[in-house]
Amino acid sequence: MASTGAVPNLAFRRLRGRRSAGEFAAAVRRAAREIGEQVACDARYIGRVESGEIRCPNYAYERVFLHMFPGASLTDLGFSARESVRGRSARVVSPPPPPSPAAPSPRDTDPDDIPEESDVLRRVFMTSGTVTVAAASLGLGGAPASAARVSLPTQRRVGEAEVTAVEKAVRQIRLLDDRHGADGLYRRAAQPLRAAYELLDAGSTARRATSDRLHAGAGELAISVGWLAHDSGRFDDARSHYAEALATARLAGDAGLEAHAFCNTSFLARDAGRPREAVRAAEAGQRAARTLGSPRLLALLALREAGGRAGLGDRTGCDRAIGRARAAFERGPASGDPEWMSFFREAELELLEAQCWSALGDWSRAARHGRRAVVLQDAHFTRNLALYRAQLTGDLARAGRADEAAATGHQVLDLLTRVQSSRIRGMLAGAARVLGPRAGAPEVSSFLTRRESTP
């Protein structure tokens, strides 16, 4: 919510023209990529600028805006002079160099810069007296639209009921993702996320423990929504949500949330083709997780590091990271294991190792681990049943086992009647391209024809 006395930035609003805030945010991100910048810009950030809440952008946004509007100054764009913005005049002398694309460690970022760069604690401009967490109505297929809704009153003091509602929303989103995949959930999940951050802005809580739970819940919700964006191919949106969660973790001093945010940031960087960033984020996550008493969390973060090293072609470093992951995993579950890691079982470990060997071009070895993942996977995780088989389909195809790949691909198509995931469909499309030259084989031809006809 805009601070008292904020003056709307009408000049910036005029520059947006007839484009929606979301369309304009997308243009900002495209302009950033043109000059090698990375900004987590979305419609909410544009709204904060236009409301006057952001009086002066940080240096990354400044470079992007001046690139978009050549010849204009910040003043022309409706911003205040940097030296006039309270809290910055004593520190700002000259623009710093462009930021590294790698995720920063907890000590690399000044908390004063977090709200602009990461769009932390998103402000929602509320016009009604309540905000609604639509946790139970996020359903896709199996979740009825008539399910109960949890109302979160906008008030000065936040209590147990509101925090519990946020935590419930996190669990519900994860449950529905496990069953149905991300594509149909992402837009719906934005509503409880806005509500959670509005609660953080609404006022104080009765107890420190309640405040800590609210920050943790909001951060976990940002990660969950970020994952839905990630899995549905919206990488820029995912990056913004993960950065938001990381900033929330730092502001709250929550090492567990920080480790989770870095874990997902590493995963996203790997999928987005930024392996060096994936390694650095995983290493930062391991530093944050050292005191949490969870060997399994350290194992997952080591596997994230292994994935990044595989993307760099570092076979030795990848193998060592996998070794550390297996050693930590074998120490077994612990009381410090976070709730969100319920998916991380032996099947997931095998899948992540398969992905490492696949990235290194060792298709046969990848397929061996992929088969183990498929055999070990719990049928409760419907989305992962499809994901693991999609990974195995591609590895088998590249290993020259076309008939087995086609048969596994049919199993994925069977599951896609219940699972909606752009990521899984993309993996299957990649396998189909590899199998194309073998289209004369009956089993392969059947799979390719069926995949082409699947919506």
C-alpha cells in the first residue's frame, strides 16, 4: 500500500500508454535482457512506481528505463532526484557496476536495497475491507469450486487465524500441484499470495512467534507460487517470486526459508541455462542450511549444485557433489527436515542424479537412474509419476533404446490426462524430436502419432 503522502507518478503512467501494467512489465524485462540486466519486474512493481511509492528506482531499473526511453532523465520519467530520496544521499556517490547474474549470498545485499530489487512484501492496493485466501478453491479437476474459502480481515493486528490461513494455503497449493501440475494453478495461486503479503503490511502481530510464522508462511507461499510459474514455463515470474521469498527470509532472519529460496533459485537457474548461477545459489543454500539439523536438506542442495556443475560440463565436480548428497541422504530423516521436503525421497534423488548424467551426455547411465526413480516413485505424487517417466523417455531415446522410450512415452501421455505441466510436455517434445528419425518403427510411430494428437 502506498505510503501516506505519496504523489502519483503521472509521467510514468503516461509512458505506459494503453498497455496493461503486466504488458508494460514484460516490456521492461525484455529491455533489461537487451542490455544484460536482470530485474524482477511485474505488474505490482509498475503499480508501486505509478502510485509514487517508489520515488526513485535502483540502479538496475534506472539503466533499463533510460534504455527504454533514450534521451530522457529520471526526472523526465517522473522520479525524484536520487540524492533527495531519504536514506540514500549519504551512500550514493556513483552508480555501482551491473550486478552479477548469480544469486547473492546473505551478506551480499544491503537490506535497504531489497524492496526495490526483489519487490519484497508486495503491496496490494486494497479497496475493500477484506482479502480472501482462496486456498480451498484453487482446485483443478479434483478440487470442487464450492470448497470453503478462508477470509482474512484487513486489520491492524494479525493473529492465529490469519497465520493459519496462510499456512493452509501453502499446503493446499502443494497438494494440488502434486496431483495436477502447475499450468492450471498459477494464476489462481496469485490471490492468496497477495493476501499473505497484504497481511504483512497490515500491522503488528500479537506475539513474536506469530510474526515469525507469518513471515515464514508468506515466504513459503511465494516459493510455492514461484514453483508453479517455474513448472509452467514462466521463468521471469518464477525468478521474481523466488527473489521475493529470499528477501523475506533475510528480513525475518529465517535460515530455513533462505535455504529453500536458494534451493529453488538454483533449480530455476539450471533450467534457464545459467549453470554457474545454479552452483552459486546451491552453495549459498548449503551455507544457510548448515545449522538447521537436516541432512536431507543438505543432500537436496548438494544435488542442486551437482545439476549446475553438470551444466558447466564439470563431471568431476558433479560426481563429488552427488557423493556428498548420497552420504547426507543416507543419514536418514531428522527432526529438522522442513515440511516442504516431503517430495524428497529416494526416487527424487535418483531422478536428480539421472538429470545430471543426462546433462553430461551419459545417456545410458542417466537411464539406469531414471528407471530406479520410476520404480521407487510413490503413486501419491501424480505429477512426479509423469515427470520421472518423461525424463526416462528422453534418456532412453538418446541412449538408442527407441522402443523402450516410446513405450515409456505412452505412459507419460496416459498421465497427461490428469497432469498439466508445460515442463513435462516440453521434455516429451524433446524426446519426440530425438525419436523422429526412427518413426518407421511401429512402436515409435504409434507414440509420435499419439503425442501429436494430444491437446
